[in-house]
Amino acid sequence: QMLNPQPEKTFIRNKAAQVFALLFVTEYLTKWPKFFFDILSVVDLNPRGVDMYLRILMAVDAELVDRDVVHTSEASYYFALTFEARRNTLLKDTMREQCIPSLVESWYQILQNYQYNNSELTCQCLEVVGAYVSWIDLSLIANERFINMLLGHMSVEVLREEACDCLFEIVNKGMDPIDKTKLVESLCQVLQSAGLFSIDQEDDVDFLARFSKLVNGMGQALIASWTKLIKNGDMKSAQDTLQAIEAKVALMLQLLIHEDDDISSNIIGFCYDYLHILKQLSALSDQQKANVEAIMLAVMKKLTYDEEYNFENEGEDEAMFVEYRKQLKLLLDRLAQVSPELLLASVRRVFNTTLQNWQTTRFMEVEVAIRLLYMLAEALPVSHGAHFSGDVTKATALQDMMRTLVTSGVSAYQHTSVTLEFFETVVRYEKFFAVEPQHIPTVLMAFLDHRGLRHTSPKVRSRTAYLFSRFVKSLNKQMNPFIEDVLNRIQDLLELSPPENGYQALLSSDDQLFIYETAGVLIVNSEYSAERKQVLMRNLLTPLMEKFKVLLEKLMMAQDEDRQMALADCLNHAVGFASRTSKAFSNKQTVKQCGCSEVYLDCLQTFLPALSCPLQKEVLRSGVRTFLHRMIICLEEEVLPFIPSASEHMLKDCEAKDLQEFIPLINQITAKFKTQVSPFLQQMFMPLLHAIFEVLLLPAEENDQSAALEKQMLRRSYFAFLQTVTGSGMSEVIANQGNVERVLFTVIQGAVDYPDPIAQKTCFIILSKLVELWGGKDGPVGFADFVYKHIVPACFLAPLKQTFDLADAQTVLALSECAVTLKTIHLKRGPECIQYLQQEYLPSLQVAPEIIQEFCQALQQPDAKVFKNYLKVFFQRAKP
């Protein structure tokens, strides 16, 4: 290959390098200890050979380092000593002993030979050095001849980016704090004398991005050294290191304020850690205070949007700026920890100056001024948003800024970013309106007119709908004087838009949900009489019911599938809106007090006929089901007469997803009403089970993962239903069925046969509950036999399966419930259970007599925790 006049294509060379790396991993320790020396002898440091050699080195590093697996879970002890991790450690140790010095020498030769005539190979070699420096002896690289060469590369345009990265890796390497400080300081001196600290004279942003990363690495390395020295009590060296850190702050600030956000972003780590140091100091020097102020001004400036930011169609650049803003927010929070007074004063100054002249100020400056006020809420934390009490200075400053915000007229600024920031901020500081309620009408009008819910931008309208809901909820009683006016003004926004009316509604149906919820909250929290509340709620819901009846008739007659779908969606929205108004109530008592029970019962009678509609069943059922969930909370037993008929319709022609969503409704009814619904449960128990089994037994294509997942979720829902029934004290519902045995076998099957730890856990909960209820001497005939023939074996067969992964947290929870089941059997059956395990069952599993003895002793321990812990150990030892 070296002699071939035509070099191979890059991807072939990369594949060859990977093959060599895999060969190295398998053969180096045993059959090919001279691997690198043989490679070097063949490639002979000619350009083609050097290229191949360097690619092999990078591939080897990828195998040894990038594949190192770091485990942070509870089971990390078991994983840390995996074959691969141990093998890689051994390979690296052997390389360090046998060949690393020779490899380093070869890198030096390559860098020296090719630095002026082959920049590509030089950059490749610098990349190799950067990769290996993390796990080889640093003194082989961090010495005068190597560092001088790297620093020389920093002034060569085609090499300096890779040289920067290489120096970053050297600086990043863990070492003694005093040595690290000396290394960083010597690097800085040379870089500074080479003119690299003159940021304003450098126009290559790609290089500056790498350089800012290097400066960040040097700054963080010095801070790590300072932290270690303080911990070690070496105050003299710590003070020297602190001076070295302070000397880099001017450079850090230059990079932080740079107009390119990538360059600025790379230095934020150093900035953040520097502020952390200042936070720990007992007092700040004048220079340190000036540094804090400079960082603060830089953050405020960099938070500002660019002219090019596309608010209507946010793409990748915009997403990156949003992420960058989050980093700046963390800096602002850290600044608040160092000097809250200084931050508050700075924000106040910027805010007041900007809002005095908002009409003539660019949108991005107005937006950032309001944004800073918004960010103070988290930067200066308080409990329960009480920013306007306690610390008088802070409360006065925030109150003053909020007053300016709502009275300045800035809400009328013609830019979406400013409008949204205004609404976000008034909602965040809603406690201000409890202190100065006279400003509520001004803000309400902004929400309700062209600035908010009727803005030209759909994005603003959508966000405002949500924020308006939050604003009204938070002010509660203070809204009382404005309720009827607000309800009148939002009337047109509550209209259900049928598919045929042809005009584009101001709000989407999702946004309308918030408006309906807001209307409900206004009515319920008002000081009106119950009669008045009932009238207002009926006025709100009657149009929905009337439209629903008309649309349902139209759907029944619709032929075209698209039209059917549009009508069904509209019907679903109507049910959803009614459902959302009920969020204002917490329970039946509050519904009764407001006199609204009748209105919701009327809604139920209006919506339930949709369940018998043969078209668009899935959509209609979904909406009505959600409404029933809410009514169980709001109407309690008044909803019960509607449940049998609704259930019957929902069980007709249903699929896995329908059943999966129907079961939580039955669970809610069962858990809430318990014995009250026993006759209903008895009646629908077997129809429900038949529907479930029918769907589960349907054959599915082997590779249809979504069908398999749907079945798994349905199985879980089925077991959750049985758990609710047994846990609600209604085990007789199962006992009274003709084929109780079939039901019990499905639970045994769920515990043993399906590799789904969530379902297995539920099955063991059901089994232990049934044993607790029926496992005594007076239990149902034949149940004791069932316990020994099926439940006891299930407790062993499930954990012994290969699919039962004891390193998985969910599986451990399933095993814990398995332990509870065994403990319950022992509690109910006493010595008979121990005798059965000792003499019959455990010997049949070929368990050694001493382990059987150990197991039975653990089972008889009064502390259940002891047995749970033992059971895990037992199965770890017993697994094949």
C-alpha cells in the first residue's frame, strides 16, 4: 500500500485503521507485543505511511477510551469490572510500560518534519497527541521541547486551531495543583507575548472559538487548583493561584462580550466558576467588585436579540441562541448570589432608562430590559413569590419597576418579543397586583384586546391564552369587580367553530381550553350567590350542548370520511371545553355550593348519546371518557346511574387502545365508590374480561412492534384493574364469577411468562392480596391447593427466568412484591408452608439442603426487609 502510486480513498484508510485497531485489541497482549514497532517499521514515516499510522492510533484510542463504560446506577459495582473495561485498562497499562515513550518520540518527529510542508499531517498528529494526553504520563508532552513546538504552531494559521485543542487537552489533564498553576502560567506568558491575548485585533472567529475554549480550560484549571489548595490548607499557594486567576479576568471579559455567541459561550464556565470563588470570599476588593459589575453588564448586553433573529420561523440558529440565553441566565443567578444589591441596582438602572424612552428604543433593548426584570424573580429567590414583602429595599425596587411596566404603555410596543415578555412578567409577579390592585384593569385590557388575545400573531394569542388563565387564577378574589365584564369580552372567543363555517377562528381549540377554564374559575371564585353562579355556568355551557346536539345529528348523516372526522373533532372539542370548566371545582361539595350539579348532569345526558354513534368511535369515546373522569370527581355518586350504559357502549367493537383507556375509568369508579358499585362490577366484569382476552388473543404479525406494545400496555391495564378490584375490598367480584380459575391463571401467567417487570409487580401484588383474603383456613374451597400448586411456584419460576434482570430497578420492585407474596403465604399457612417448601417444593428445584434451611429461616424472620434482601441474594446464587 505504501508503494502504490495511487493512495486509497479516505474511507478505505479509515476502515483499515479500524481493522488494525481491532487486531491490536485482540492480539497485543498475547501474540503481537511489537504491534506499534512493526507498524512504524513498515510506514517508515513517509507521508502516506504517517497518515495510516496516525489513523490507526486514533482508532486504537477510540477502542480503548471512547468505549470505556461509566456506570452510575446502583448496580455499578457489578458492571464496573466488565471484561471490556478490565481489558482496556490492561492494554493501556501495558502500552504505558512498553511503547508510549517511543510513540511520543514518533509524534515529535512527525510534528518537526511536517510542520512547514504538510499541514494536514501535522493537524492529524496534533489530534493524536490531544487524544492520548488524557491517559499517558503528562511529562512526556508537557515539557519544554514539546510545548515550545506547540506554541510555535499557535502562530501558524493552518495549525493554530489544532494546536489550541491540543494545549486544551494538556491543560485539562489532572495533576498536582501547584504544578498545574505553573504550567498554565508559563503557557499564558508565552501566548500573551505572542500577541494572542489581543482579541480585538483577531478577526478569525473559528480560531477565537478554539482559543476561548483554551482560555476557559486554563481558567477552570486554575480555579480547580485554588479549590484543592484551600482544602489542603496551603494558603500561600492558594493566594498565588488566586492572583493568577484575577490576571485572566480581563481576557475572560473580552471573550465573554465578543459579538460571536460561540466564542462567548465557550468562556461561560470560567466566568461561572470565578463568581463561585468570589461568593466564598469574606469580602471583595474594589477590583473584584468592578469585575462583578463588568460581568453583569456583559451578560445584559449578550442577552439581547440580534437583528437577524427570526421570530416567526425559528430555526437552528434561533434554537442555539435560546440555549445560549439559558447559560447566561445561570450566570445572572450566580451574580445574584455574589451581590444581590448590585444586580438589583444594575437591572433597575437599565430598566428605568429603557422604559422612559421605549417608543424610540429598538425592540431588542426594550425586550431585554423587561426580560431582566422577569429573570430577577428566580435570581433573587423568595418563598411563594413574596417579592413585595420582607426586604424593603428589594420590594420597593421591584414594585417601582412593576409600576413602570404596567403604566408606561410598553404593552403596546409593536413587536411580538416585547409583547410576550410583558405578559410573562406580569404573570410572574402577580403578587404585585395584591399590593397595588388599581393596576388590574389596565393589565386585563391588555390581555383582552389587540395586544393579547386578539393580537395579529397566532403565537402571541396562543401564549396569552395560557398566561391569562394563570393570571386570573392567581388573583382570585381581586377579580370580583371585573367578572361580568371579562365574561362578556371573551364571549366570541368561546365559540365552537364547526367545520362548515369557513372562517379561521382567532384561537385554536387547545387555546380555547384555557379560556373555558378561565371562565369557569371566574364564575366559581366569584362572590355571587349560588343562583347567579348557576345562571352564569349555564350561559357558558348551554351553547356547547346545543351545538353538540346539532353536530351529532350531522355526523350521523355524513357520508364523506373527511367531513365525519372534522365533525367528530368538533364534537370532541365541545366535550373537552365543558370538561375544562369543571377544573374550577375541587370536589362535589364545591359544585353543590355553586348550584352547578344540574348543569353538569345536563351535559352528561347531552354527551353520552355520542357513545352509540357508529362513526368515528375512537375520537368520540375518548372525549366522553375524559368528561366522565372529571364528573366522577365533581358529581360523585350522581354519576353512577350513567356508568352501566356508558360502559356497555364503550365495550362494543373495541380495540386494544380503547380498552386500555377505558380501564382507568373503571379503576377510578371502583377505587372511589368501592362496595357501592359492586353490583355494576359483577355485571360488567366478565364482558370486560372477554373483550380484553379477545383483543389479547388476536394474532399479530411477528415484527409489528406497535401491536406488541399495545398488547403489553393492555395487559398492564388489565392487571391494574384486578389490583384495584382486590385492593378495594371487592374480591367477591372475582370469586363470584363462573370461571374464577381462568382469571387466577392469567395472573399467574402475568407473573411468570411475560418479561414485563411492571406487569409482574402488579401480579404479585394481586396474588399477595388474594392470599391475605382467601389464604386462611376459612378461605374458598380449593384455594389452599391453588396456593401450593401455582402461587408458590410462580414466586420461584419468575425470578429464575433469564429475562428477570436483577440489575434492573423495575425488576427489583417486582421481586420485592414476590417476597411480600411469600411472606403472606407463610403468615396465612404457618408451619404447613415451611414444611411444604422444605420437604417438597425446594428439593424439586434441586436446591441444596443448607440453602433450603437458610431460605426457610429468612422467611420466618419477623422483619420483612430481611427476607426481601435475602431473596435477591438467593436468586443471584440460584440463577443458572
